[in-house]
Amino acid sequence: YDPILGRKAADALAVELQRENQYETVTSRKVQIVPRQRLGQIITGNAGLIAPYTEVVQTRLGQIAGASRVYSGRIMSVLVSDHRLARVTLELRLLDVPTSTYINGSVVSQEAVSIDESMDNDLLIDQAINKAVFAALMDRNSKPGLRGTGQKGTVGELFLNIVTRNGVLKGQHYAVILPLYLGRNSDA
């Protein structure tokens, strides 16, 4: 789709993440947005950071920018019924930079409706994008990360006590992140 729609979705995501910061009381959950201009400088200054932005490229970009997480996504479809309705489907993914693994994501569809059929199609699309981004973040927040205990392990393999009722399917791979002990007198 039109790259401008992707930029609009990215801008809507940045706005929604900043709004979440206003209501977040736990400091560690606050999100700091890397400005688009800074990302452009990083991409221009590093030869390997070119599209398509795979997990490897996103990980490297996150490392250079000093980010622990990278949001990415795409507009999957846009349907417009002339001056009446716009429906946008988008995908949002969250990459954990230290593990280079997608840890959360969502695919949502939202629509914007013009009551009197007088709204401009572009405005309807913008409203549908904004709604879809908000819905994707709500969906992301409703899916907490899995927590489990290692039961048995060998080199390269660990058995966890998480099961199908947690959404685990046979053959899936997970990043296992251990808590970091910084000492008795640390704030962590």
C-alpha cells in the first residue's frame, strides 16, 4: 500500500505509546520513542540497515539506537466505500532487541464511518488507522508474556512448565529470559 499510510500508522503508534506513558505509574514500563529523524540518521550511517527490515536488521537498528524493543508492522488492507466507510487491517509486532525475537503482536481491523456520507475518504482512512493502532495496542496489552519454571534441561534444550492452556503449541520456540541479580543493595 501507499507508504504514506505506513507513516501515518507509525505516527499514530508513537502518539498512542506517549499516551500510555501518561497513565503508566511504573517507571520501567514507560516507553521512550526514538525520533524518525534519528532513525533516518542511523539507517543512512550504517550500510547494512536497508529494507526489508527483517528481525536481524531491526535488532541491529535497535542496538544502535539504544532501544530494548522495536515495534514494526504493516498495513495489510484498506477498503473504502466512497465517502461512507473505510476499513483498515494492520499488523503490529514487538521485537525484543536482546533476544532478537518477536515477543508480542497483533492483527486487527477497524473501521471509520461517515454518518452523512460527507467525509473525505482520506480522513476516513486516517480515522480507521488511528482506531486500528489503538486496538492493536489494547490487544498487545491483553496478552502478557508467558511465565514458567524450567523443569529439566540439557545443552540447547529446556523443558518448561507451560502448557496448551497458556497458548503453547508443539514445535514452538521461545526465548528464555532469566532475571538478572544485581546484588543485595541494588534497586533491581
